[in-house]
Amino acid sequence: MSVISAPYETDSGFFDEMFTDGTAAGVRPHYRRLADRLGNLPVTEFDQRRAAVDSAFLRRGVTFTVYNDAQGTERIFPFDLIPRIIPGAEWRRIEAGLIQRLHALNCFLDDIYHAQKVLKDGVVPAALVLGAKHFRREFMNFKVPRGIYVHVCGTDLIRDAQGNYLVLEDNLRCPSGASYMIENRAAMRRAFPQLFESYGVRPVEGYAEQLLRALLHLAPEHKENPGVVLLTPGVHNSAYFEHCFLARQMGIPIVEGRDLVVRERRVYMRTTTGLQPVDVIYRRIDDDFLDPTVFRPDSMLGVPGLVNAYRAGTVALANSIGTGVADDKVIYAYVPKLIRYYLGEEPILPNVATYLASEPADRRFILDHIDRLVVKAANEAGGYGMLIGPAATKEECARFRAQVAANPRNYIAQDPIMLSRSPTWCGGRLQGRHIDLRPYILYGDKITVTPGGLTRVALRRGSLVVNSSQGGGSKDTWVLKGDE
Amino acid sequence: MPTPSSPSGRPPATVMLSRVAHSLYWMSRYIERAEDTARLLDVNLQFLADFQDLSPAPLNSWESLILSSGAQEEFRALHPVADSHRVTDFLAFELRNPGSILSCVYAARENARMIRDQISLEMWEVINELHLILKSTSTEDVWRSGPQEFFNRIIRASHLFQGLTDATFPRNEGWEFIRFGKMLERADKTTRILDVKYHVLLPSANDVGGAIDTAQWQAVLRSASALDAYRHHHVREVLPWKVAEFLIFSDTFPRSLHFCTAQVDDLLRRILGETAARPRSHAARASRRLLGELESLSINDVLRRGLHEFLVDSQATLAAISDEVAETTMFYPAESSLEDQQQQQQQLREHAPAVRRRASAAAPRAVGRPDATPPGASAT
């Protein structure tokens, strides 16, 4: 029996990435070669390759930490061997849309931390920005190095029933997952070496190189060997594997807060031979923990005096401080307007239709239709603080209705999102499972998008939640040079 | 004013964070400790198997194993008596004993994980695989299939790790810390292996030279992987004071106290830059003093002074050296806040809200414990 000999069910309510219908004739052109290969691959051999890939992940320590588990267990991110394939032309449009979006968001950040024209012109209500949890008024009129606020961005994309790409959310603080994009590719190369050669898949391995270049772009120009480091919360953080991975790929030291010290507004790292100056910090610690003398005083992960050094311009941070104000789920609703406002262009990638509980008309709509909407807390992530109306019980709906009414600024609602489905190996056969896509966008001397990204898949049947903390897995994402 | 050393000319690649140096040191030391404990237990179990018909049992070697591990208080808290099963369990699998093999492997792996970017994939895979295997094996499984196999696995993994370190790790400062940790641990363990048997060398012992005695001294040598080397060195039978002399003074056997101390001394010169004839640091002076004794004393001098006293003094010197190197090359505040720090790291989910964590009873120890086997804690 081969991998795709059993019948495959499509669902007319959702876009299927590989099939227009469940038959062999219904395979989309860019998946045909994969379908041929899988059609010739016996299940037993497929299973062997799957086991080999899993054990390699475990042995290499490609893991994340599950927090609400008593032992802080490390798990491998479940990996599905059926790749997600994106034709070249389709990708070019995505790429253009992502570049446009990050460009506009950076303009927005620069504006709200300086002239605030966007607020004065009434494009975005001032209260939404100035009252936002992640707005850092301490950084008003501060000139960030090279004028770039967001150096690393991860934007989540989904596809509606017609296959249109929509932006689900922007991650402008410390987006994670790029290491899995690269490790997934390595795993696929080992599992299906020949397939790659014939398919013309664009490489993702340049990510670390590009990231390093974006970081070096922030270093003082005259300096031959600038000190670039990756600042991690430490070994117990869920993304520690990723921090190590990226630091290793870039060849830069990985440091914890206690490895750094500030003297006379200059940052140094403690080495066995004394203090060494640091010029650029790729920080994977949120604003709040960065510097106990400015933000959370109980933070033991940060570096006392770091913000002062940053303000003095002796060290660059990527991403800059205060970027969270622009990936707020409420500001999200305004991004299409921001693109028009700053760039005078129509958004290439649209948003999911969004209702703001802070707007009276929208709020009424949300409260009346909560059982048909997806409600999200503005500042939560990871699939927490979220209600999926159609799947929720009456009690859950009532609880969220009360929360929204009590604190409207903190909630948005969206039409139930339509995640496309991709054939995924579940229970011994291919089944449609919902997926999203997180591409990684880097802003150095120019904005670049790594061709690929992290495709996350909801492994539970019918589930629309792809987060790893909620039973999600991932797939390799192939962006083709051509279209088939 | 900050005094950055050589701000120019030195490429960043050769800069080593103090924290990294110490994780390398502890990773290496814990692996060595796991190996040495495994061998000690293995030899003791074999010895017991050879003489199980004897009654009354030869002196309680299990009791002395606990004493030499320095963890008698932890042991007493858990077990009323010291028998083979309980002691083996305590020294091999008990996670509440920070010096148990399992604890050591976990601690070595945790240190390796912290500096995953600094060590080779090969080194990491050996430690990680060992850790995965131990995690998925229950103590009952180990007893069922015989603990020998378990001990061999530990010893082989340690050897593989050392070989891969040798073959893949650059000869930089990190290498010195790795070797420093290993040599210090070996020196310490050799004194403890010998100390287990010190009372036999007391004049009142009247079964010296008997069959059991010879077997016991062979066991001591095997505990230090020294039986073959000893036989090459001494053609005649295994004599207690010869064994002690060999394990203390041999300048060619790589587990003798003398050999290891000479290595420690040499590494100290490099790590602390102690090149002068009269070193500045206490650590370097202490190691010169110990080395001087090992170069000049005879076994009779040591026996006159008391073997036990000599070994305990040596252990104390080694511990003091370790402490001072930690202080000089590392500038961190005490580790008392580790728990809180760990909690914050976990709270700080990247793009996910904080969730309550249950108390971290099984929190892995990410840093070393120099006092896991406190000096002078062995038999009195």
C-alpha cells in the first residue's frame, strides 16, 4: 500500500492546498511530482523515514519546553513529512505584501514615537495608541539606530475558502520559530533527498546569514569587529533551542542578562579575560524584562542600565523597544489604513475582517453575535485568552461576553477564520488538517523575506488552533523557483 | 572605569564568556563523576558476587562507599541500613542525591544544553542520547537486566564523550576548562577510592595478605581502572601499601593523584596565567604545594602521617583550588536566586502569556555544586 492509495476527503468549506477534489486527477499542478513520489512510496518505508526524522530531532535536541507540565518537559515539535508547496508566482505576491506591510508598520512606529501625525490626522484614535500596554512613552522622540524599529518580523498568514492569503497577525516583538523552518528543511532533505533536486525548492538556509547582516547593519560603521550578541532569558525558556541554534549559525555569543554589565552607559560582556564591549544585541527578551532599573524591577533576566546605554546610542537593540504597540490586535485592524496613509498604496495582503470592541457599533455586533465570532484578548498570544464562538459552550460565550463588556479596549472579534487544509499523515493515512504560515521578514539595509517559513498544522481533526502549545505541529514549506 | 582587555586585534571568536567556561568545566566534571561512580559501584557489585558465600560478610564495603561519597546524611535520611541494593540505588539512581550517576548525567546535560552553541554536535549528541536513554529507563528495568549493563553504558558514554571532545573541540580556553574539570574530579575520586580502604592499612589489621584482602585490593585497583597498569608496574602480588603508593605517586598512570595534580597545576598556569616561579593566587600556590609533596614524599611518610589524613588534606586542597578558580574567573552573585530566575525564564514565554507553573520540585540544577562531595566528609 502506498502513501496516497487510500481515499482523501476534501471539505468544500475549506481550501485544500494539494487537491481540488480527492482523486488523483484533482492534484494541483505544483503538487503533482510530490503526488507521484508518494504514490510510489510504500507506507512501511514512509513510516521508517518518519521514525528516523523524529529520532533525529530528539537526538539533536530540536525541542521546545512545555511549561504547564510539572517537569518542564522538553518535547519535539511534531513534524509532518508532507510538505506545503507554494508556487513561485504566488510567493512573489506574498513577498511583496509582507514587505509593504513591514514598511508601513515601521513608518507607523517612527511616527507615533515622534510627530504622531497619524493620531493628529485622526487615522487611528489617539487613545488606542497612547493607552496601549506596549506603548513606551519613555522612548518618545528617541532616534532608533538607522531609523529601523522592527528588524525581525514574523507575520502569520492564513488562506480563506477561495485560497486568498490573509494576514492573521503581525509579530513585531520577538517572533520565534525561524530555527524550526531551517531544521525542518534539514529533516526533509534527509528524508527525501532526490525530490528536492528535481523540484527546484528555494533554500531557506540563508536566513541566519541575512539576520546577521541585518544586525551588523546596526553596528558602528568604522568598527572592524563589532560585538554582536544574542540575549536569551536562559536555558529554561521555551525557545532556548532556537536561541542557541541562531547564535551558532551566526557565530555570535549567546548571553544571559548576568553575562552583561553596563559601565558608564556602555554595555560589556563578562569574559574569562575581562570585559568586552558589545555593540549590537539581538534580544530575545521582552521589553518588560530588559532592564530592571526601567521596567519590571524584579526582573533577573535583564541588564541594569541597558536602556540607558541604548538611549545614549552606544548599543543597538533588535528589535527596538516599544514595537509591541504596533502588533497589538487592535492596531492590527488599522494596518490596511496605515498602508494607504503612509505609502499611498492599496494593501496587497488583506486582513481578516475584524471588529473592535472599543467601537460602539462593533461592540454591539460582537455582543450580539459572540457565538458566531472568534474573540481574542488584544495582548495575548499562543492561542490563550481566545474564544472560538461556534465551537464554544454557552457558558464560555457568556463568560467572554461579560469580559468584553467590562473591558472593551482589550478585545477584538473576527469572523471565524478559514484556515486552508493540507494533506497530513494522521492515523495511518492522509487526512486534511488546517495550516497557517509564518514567513520571516528581516529589515536591514533593505527588507527581505526568506522564501519559505514555518507552516504550522493543527494535528487534531477539525481544530483551527495551530500553536505548538495546543497540539500543533509543523511542516516544511517549499517555495518553488517556478510554478510547478 | 571599565578595562576591556585588548579591545582591538582579538577577534570575537576567541572571547569566552565566564558562564560558558564554567558550564564547560561542570559538564566535563559531571561526566567524569558519573563514570567514576559507575565504575566504583560496578567493581563493588562484582566483588560481592565473587564472595557472596562468605559469612560473616567481609567488612561492610557498602557502608564505606556511602562514607566515601560524602553523602551519608542524605543517605541516612532515606535508608535505615546500607546494603547492596539500597546503596547502589542511592548512588546510581537517586535524584535526591546530587552525586548520583543519574543526577550527574542530568546536570552534565543541563550544562551542555546551556552552552549548546559552544560544543560540537557530536559531543552534544552523546550527552543527549545518554540522557534520553536514562530518562526512558526505569530503575526496575536496570535491576532486571543487571546493573552491570547500566554501568557499562555510563562508562562507555563517558569514554565516547571524551574521545569526541578530543577529536572535535578546539584547543582554546574552553578546552582548558574541560580538562581542568576532568582532572580535578579524577584526582578527588582517586583519593576517595583509596580512602574507602584506609583502615585496612592500620597496624592492627590482621587479615592482611589473605585471599579476601588481596581481592579487595584488586577491587580498589579496578575501581580506578588501574589493575593492568599496576601489574605492569609491579610484577609481584598485590600488596596494600604498594597499591596505595601506585594510586598516589605514579607519575605515569593517568588516574593517580600525582598525575592528575600535575595536570591541574599545569592547567592552572594557563587559566590563571600563573607563569611566575612564585605564583600569586592561593590556588596555584596550593597546587604547587600538593604537587611538591607528591613529588617528594614516600609512601612511608604518608603512612606515618596517616593515609586517611593525607587523603582528606589532599581533597581539601583540590576543593579549595576549584573554588578559587570559580571566584577568579567568574563574577556572578551567589546562585541563591536560581529558582526565581528559572521561574522568570519560563514565565517569559515568547509571544504567549504567562501561565502558572507548579512548584519546580524537579528543577534541574543548571550549575555545578562544588560541594557535592564536601572535603573531609569521608569516614571518621
